[in-house]
Amino acid sequence: MSSPKTIRWGILATGGIAITFTKDLLVDPTTRGVKHVKHAVVAAASSSSKARAEQFLKDTGCPTDAKAYGSYEELAKDPNVDIIYIATPHSHHYQNAMLCLEAGKNVLCEKAFTVNAPQLKLLVDKAREKKLFLMEAVWTRYFPLSIYVRELITSGRIGPVARVLADNSVALNPEESFKDGKNRMVNPDLAGGALLDLGIYSLTWVFQTLYLTQPEDARTPPTVLAAMKKYAGTKDADEHATIILTFPRSEELGGVAHAVATTSLRVASAPGGTQDLPTTRIQGPKGEIQVYGPSFRPTSTKLVLGDGTVEEKQWPQPGPGKGSGWYNGFGSGKQPEGEGQGMFWEADEAATAVLEGRKEGKYESLAESIVIMEVMDEVRKQGGLVYPEKIETTKYPTQL
Ligand SMILES: NC(=O)C1=CN([C@@H]2O[C@H](COP(=O)(O)OP(=O)(O)OC[C@H]3O[C@@H](n4cnc5c(N)ncnc54)[C@H](OP(=O)(O)O)[C@@H]3O)[C@@H](O)[C@H]2O)C=CC1
Ligand SMILES: O=C1OC[C@@H](O)[C@H](O)[C@H]1O
């Protein structure tokens, strides 16, 4: 077997998820059976200061020769970087990703990809023009658990999927947790609210079961009916969104299918952290697949068929874990002892694509990311949620 090829990563921003992702990136891929690729973190940039980037590299355990930059522009220009991971708030993704693509860098960009679909389309055009790799970092799609669920569906065990119910809700008590309204979860200037941050996972479950599992030429965007409740504390950020999607589908493939995707900052998918309630249910005429645990990092599945069959599976993330663990945008949440977070799967896919010369991720094409962004645009339109012009704009560069 040939020796693994190394992909050189640059990390853009040094906040919560940048730390978690970088720690996962530094876990030896052979611990999860990945032998063809290795990851090296060669640089990190902070818009706050070079000192902050230095501290980030130290805290995450990166090699001492990794470069620290005090601006994103310097990172984008670094000739030793193969791919940049963007970990700023959603409000900034369009500007940051355009900067990196313009500079000739491959990009893995955190979710939500952009604030709106017109921004994403321009990024996709730029990536295609420059022949660069671009992928939305929806880590959950790359988990072995997700691959298993999609295979169960295409194997026909539950019959054609007729309905999906998917929730991602976290009882945060926003008045307490985000008192000053500045936190990115509720701040309109940072594209705050449940939909773009959390609802995207409910939509991920709907799309990866009802859309990605269809033959490519049969994938048709759904129609959207939505209700939204604004968060009174900061007004132009949503605290709940409830979305009904209707997927047109030919009779041979099972006919029209429905989905309900819900998200909330106020109530919980799993009150008190219970694992007894499925966060996603994928239903067909022969039975259903239930997914348990937070929809961004589910931990178990249950196949329940009408004939009495029940197949349960646990899906611990491989280790070793690096550090204390942290998996959400508001500082709580802990990965179980010894486990990795699970962000390495998307990193492996991005690195593999770069090695193979592919320009898109295997389990979420850019076309699918655009359809999902269009759905979220429609939900915001129906809910009357518009963000400030400086972050909705497609004008590049815009100073944020
Ligand atoms: N996949 C997942 O599980 C998760 C994904 N996310 C996604 O990652 C992104 C970042 O979230 P998270 O890490 O929680 O956010 P943080 O607020 O913890 O970090 C964001 C970082 O972005 C940089 N930044 C640049 N401009 C601004 C600005 N105006 N305001 C705030 N930060 C700024 C800062 O880094 P610096 O000063 O170094 O430039 C900051 O530390 C979001 O898009 C979110 O959706 C978040 C949590 C979990
Ligand atoms: O992507 C995410 O997953 C975990 C959530 O808690 C976090 O807010 C979100 O950004």
C-alpha cells in the first residue's frame, strides 16, 4: 500500500468550533481506519491579533512551526496551505470564503454556508472559475451513522421514504444565556437565530434521507410552508422555525413525500438530555428508522419494521479524544470520555477530494447546498426575517 499523502490545513478564526475541529484534525487518521491521508495544521489566523492565533496553535497542540497570522488575508496568501477551514460566524462566511477562493485556496466552510442563496451561488461560480474545491462543513453527513442510515433507505428495508420528522432544538433560555444580545446565536449582525445555526441540521436530515437517496436525475427541490417566531430580545433573529416540505416524486419512486423540520432555541428536542426520544424519524410503508441524540451529533439508531423486527445500533465516535470536549456554540456539551468529536470525517472527505482533484464533497453537492440555502431563504421570507444589508449583500469586498 502507498504511504499516506499529507494535506496542509490553514484555520481561519480561533473561536469555539475552530478549537474543536483542529483538535479532531490532529487525531491520527489510522485510529479510524483511514490510511490514505494525513492532516497537518500549518497555519492559523485570527482577525483579533497575531498573539491570539499563536495562543490558539499552542492550546490545540499544533506543531511549533505552524504559522500564526494576525489577519485572514495573510493566511489566504500563504503558499504552504492547501485548504482553509473557515470558522467565523455565518454572517462572515461569504466575505471570508470569497477572500480564500480569490487567493486560490480550496475551502471547507462552516455551516450555514452563507446568509442567503445568492451569496452561495457566487461562491460556487468563483470556485468553478478557479477550479477549486469548496464544501459546506456539515460534519453530520460524513458520520458512519449517516452513511448507514442512507444505505438502509436505498436498500429498501422501510420501502420508499414517505415522511421525515426532524428536530434540532436546544432549550437555551436565551434571556439568561445571551443577556446582552451580542452572542452570535441571537445577534442579527451575526445572522443569529435558530434556523441558520440549528435548523440546518433538521434540514440536513430531511435532505440526506429524502433527496440525496434519490437517483440524481430525480432530485427535485421541495415546496416550503413555514412559520417562524422571532426572539423578542433582539427582534431580527428567530427563536423557533417550523417547516413543512413537500417533495414531488414520481409514482415509481414512491410518490410525493413530506417532511417536517423543526428547530428552537427555547424548547428541547430531548428534555433533560434524555436519549429516549428520537430526534429524527424516517418513515416508509414497511417501517421506520429512528435516530437518537442531538441531530448534529447523533449517537444511536433503531430500525423498527412492521413485521416486528427491531435493530438497534450504537455509534460512538472513534478516539482518542483530544482535550475536554466541546460540541456546541454556547459552551456546554461534552464529548464522551475518550471519543473524538467526529469532525474528522468531514476533514477526511475534504482532504481526499483535494487529493483526487474533486471539486465538491461526496455526500453533499454544491447544487444540494444551494437548494437547502434556497429553502432557508424561503423560510425567512415567510417568517419576515431579514438581516442587516451589510451581511445580506453579495458585494465583495464589504467591510463587516
Ligand atoms: N459544526 C459544528 O458542530 C459547529 C459549527 N459551528 C459554526 O461555526 C461557526 C463559528 O461558530 P463558533 O465557533 O461557535 O463561534 P465563536 O464566536 O466561538 O467564534 C467565531 C470566531 O470568528 C471570528 N470572528 C471574526 N469576526 C467576528 C465577529 N464580528 N464576531 C464574532 N467572531 C468573529 C473570531 O475569531 P478571530 O478573533 O480569531 O478572528 C471568533 O472567535 C458558525 O458558522 C457556526 O454555525 C459552531 C458550533 C458548532
Ligand atoms: O453546528 C452546531 O452544532 C452544535 C450546536 O450546538 C451549535 O450551536 C451549532 O452551531
